[in-house]
Amino acid sequence: MALGGDAGTIDDGENGLPRMMVDALRDGQVVASATSGDDGRFTLTGLEPGSTRSISRRTTSRSPSAG
């Protein structure tokens, strides 16, 4: 349930969550990672334009050997 807006979107005047680890997933595998800044914004680099993927907020850190 979204409180005061639409789920999955940042409305005008709102900020994203600061210092959150964010992963881009393709077929369940992490293909890019970033950490949001103090304003909640983040940039994922190295992704192919138009390729299908999902974005996930990471709640715990992943070890290098984790899939």
C-alpha cells in the first residue's frame, strides 16, 4: 500500500530513500548495483538500453560469493 502517492514512483516534492543499496536484476542475477545519495537518487551504469530488468532495494549486504 502506498502512503500519499503511487507505489514504485517518486512524486513531485518527494525524495527517494537515502543511502539505500539498489540492484538491477536480469533473470534473477544482479547486473548492476548502486547506492542512493542523500537525496535518494541513484544511477545504475553498464546496462544495455532496452534490456528487460527489475530494480530491487537490497535489505542486507551480499557477500561476493552470493548469487
